[in-house]
Amino acid sequence: MSTLVPNPALTPKPPPKPISAILIAKILYTGIVVLSFAVLIWTILCRQTDSYHAGLFHSEAHYVASRDLAPFHRLATGDFYPPPGIPDKLAIALPDPKYFIGAYVLNRISMGHPIEFDSLTTAPVIVAEPNKSLRLVPLSEQTQVLDWIDAGLAALIQTPKDKLSAKVLAIPCGSPNDRKTCAAIVQLDGSTEDDSDLTKWRLLPVELKLQQPHGAPLSQSTPDSMKQGAK
């Protein structure tokens, strides 16, 4: 009696088992976890980049001083400029220069150093040194002195009666574009009783000789504009 041996090639294969819902759920859960982790990493990297740029902005996105600025110097257009090599994205975020014009420097700023808002004030607060006095000298009749005068400079003051040494502490102006509204806050090294009309006081650089009260001429090296201002 013979025995039939089944041919494997002719034996039908059982149909594949359907993917269970549990397996699908596991795959979806794993994908969500991986995607969430990737988003978290991306967010951390973006925040670190933003922090870097914020620090870069704080250190570079400030105007810098074009020269040494003394305490209570009044800022003008030529006193500051954007830092060289600043990235375009930071350059467009620089403050409007109009907020700097006319402001006063609180502390000395060296040339090339940043000028920050915290280092400025809208009005100088002046306190006289012991045994010295302050005067507010109008410059409406001698606007030419604004070409050389500045906070921190020594100056000579000629009154109708006296010759005084002084230090300029600040130059307040009523209008940024009107030189006739400016005045000089000066600290006198000595005393004077000639306070009747401060508009007649004349400021001169220390290297110029003073006109004598009786009308003696100034030094021949004195510019004509200074001669006119001292009359």
C-alpha cells in the first residue's frame, strides 16, 4: 500500500493575518513621541539662537561715540554713528537717532564705546563744588562760542567789570535747532558782584587774552568773531 506525500508547492498557504488595531496604535504612538521629541529639540535650538542674537544686539546694536564725550555733554548729530560691521538685522533695530539728539551724557564715554539709553539724561543735574558758584550765561548774543565750547572745558569769562576763570559744566538749549536758545552753565573759580546782566558776559577760550575793562584791544591772534563777541 502506497502513501501519498503532499507536494509543498501545491499546498495552499494560509492567508496573512490582519494587522491588529493594537499594533497600529503602537506605531502611531511611537511616531508621535519621535515627532514631539524632534519639535522639542528644534524649539530649544531656536531659543538658544534667539538668546545669542539678543546678546549680540545688546553688545553691538548701539550707536558708538565718534569722540570722547565728557559728562553732561549735549549730544549732536556728529557725536555718534552705527557700529561698523553690524549685521543688517540688527542695524534696522537701532533706535531712531532723534531720541539721542539733545540728550546729555551722564558719565564720560570714550571714543568708540557704545552709547546706551541708560547712560543718557534729558536734563543735566549740576551741583557746584565747595566754595564755588554757578551761573547760567545766555549765549543768544554770542552763538559763535558754540563752535568750540563744550562740557568739561575751562573758559575765561569777561564781564563789564571782572575777568574770571570758569569751567563749563553743561550747555542746555531750549530748542535743538536754535542756537540762540542755548546757554552755558559755568562754575566760577572766584566770586563776582557783577551779576546785573549776564547777557553781557562773554566766554573766551583760555588761550585767548582777555579784553581789559577799560577797553584795551584783544591779542592780535584773536579771531575777528571773538573780537566782536567780546565788545
